[in-house]
Amino acid sequence: MKYKALVATLLLTLSAGAFSATKLPHIVILATGGTIAGSAASSTQTTGYKAGALGVDTLINAVPALKQVANVTGEQVANIGSENMTSDVILKLSDRVNQLLAQDDVDGVVITHGTDTLDETPYFLNLTVKSNKPVVFTASMRPATAISADGPMNLLEAVTVAADPDAKGRGVMVVLNDRIGAARFVTKTNATTLDTFKAPEEGYLGVIVGGKPEFETRVEKIHTLRSVFDVRQVKTLPQVVIIYGYQDDPEYMYDAAIAHHAAGIIYAGTGAGSVSVRSAAGIEKAEKAGIVVVRASRTGSGVVPVDSQQPGLVSDSLNPAKARILLMTALTQTKNPELIQQYFHTY
């Protein structure tokens, strides 16, 4: 009898273990390329490598510990360096994320991406994803073939964050180098160092310590489910260009934007978005041609204040690249300047 009881207990334990394994969150990894999937000729080469050389299955297989955190599946959405990311690809990515998160058997999404434009794509999804389920971007500064490549740990930590119940409702996140950043605020601050992604003014949402996410704060800006933007039926995003302000900046850059039928212009102005006499003339011509112009700051930090003495709308605290993302998204709905300005203050 004791033997039968022991066998019954063992079977019950094994059954419980199998059941708990099935309860691991299902996280889908969408790969888009970038350095995290990069390959170089030698293990010491950290520049001049081929981005996007490896597929999503290779990335997943390189991190066996993922199986202890979640049931992971992968899809290849693109395989490019993020300097080649286009509005068509980010629309496709947003649509696929919305499809996946609408499924009951998907608990979160992790997206691998190049670092060069990693402050842009996550912010677009922050505006357009219609779910409270976690969406986490990750990347690396060293190719997969490098000594001490940072990609495997970043991928493991991104999946760990996406699988954490406390990650729900925090908006789209960016996880690198043990830090959890908000898509609204985080940006690349250094060309080559591992700790490049920071939010200089606002700070991080949290950190990862000993493999466990430690969340410290939330973002008050509107995102995801509360966002009014819905691009699931949008096939092409409006064209928005960035014109950089500097000493002797020429008026003819605006002529080019008008000639190429841009729908919007982000002016990356000096200081708090200051506009030179030449750019002011160009902005006036652009606005007369029906182009929406928004002033941002080329410094990358701080709020651009509303100033009746300066032309155009203002980006609030968005850097020029993120301001372009918001203006493109806003123009899918309206060209009303007052409403667009409200979007910049609330998103």
C-alpha cells in the first residue's frame, strides 16, 4: 500500500509539474534584424559588421534559458539595419503586434530591433498598439559574434519583462543593459557604448536585478489602449521630414519639402526650438502650401514652449525623431493645428 501511495504521489507531482510548465506565459518574439542579429568576421570586431545576418530561430536557440521564463515562439518580420527601417515596415509591425495581442494564447510580444532608430519604432507602437499586454523592444550594441555580446542577455531580460504580470499597462518598453525604459522617453545617447539608451530627464521605468524586473514608476502620458490613434486600416503614413536648424541654415530646404509634397515638417531648432530668419521664411512658405510645421529642439532634452513670436506648433518634450513619429501618426487623422498641438502635449 505504501508503494502504491508513493507512486500516486509521484504521478501527482509530475502531473502538477507538467501543468505548471503549460502555465508559462506565451511570448512571441518578432525579429526585424539589427546588430543583435549581426555577424562580423572576428570576435573582436564591433564595427563594420553585417546587421541582420541571423534569423529569429538562431537568436532564440542561442539563449536556452528562455525556456525557463516563457513558452517562446518567433517570427521574422524584417531583417535589416534599423537605419533602413521604413514607415511601411513599422506599419506592418504594428499590425502584426495588434493581431498577436488580440489572441487569448499570447501574453506578450518582444521585438528585436537595431539601435540606430530604436527611439522611433517603439514610440510608434506606443501610439498604435491596442492592448495592455506587454510589448518590449530589445537590441544590442555588439554583434552576436563578438566577445561578450550583449544581445543574448538583453533578449532574456526582455522576455522576462514581457512575461512579468506587473509589466501590463505600462506602455511599450525598451529593455537593454539591465534597464527598463519607456518608449515615450528613452533614446540613444552614445554612438558605441553599451549603456547608450537613457531617458536623461525622466529616468527609467525600472531595472532588472538578478533576473527579476523591479518596476519603479509609470508613464503618465497617454499610450496604447487610451490612444486615439488606430492605423490598422492605414496603408501608407503621411510623409514628414526633419529640417535641422544651424547657423546659416538655408531657406531652400523648405522649397524641397514643398516640391516633394511633404505633409509635415519637424524643425529641429537650436535651443528651445529657436527659428532663424531664413528658416522662418521657409516655414511661412511651407505653411502656406498646407504643410504642418512643428518646432522641436536639436538638444534632445527639455520642453519647447509655446511662443507666439515663433512660427509653427511645438513638440513639447519630444525629440525631433519622436516628434516626426507623432506628427505622421496625427496626420492620419487630422490636419487641424489646434488638435495636433493638443496631441503633442498629451502623448
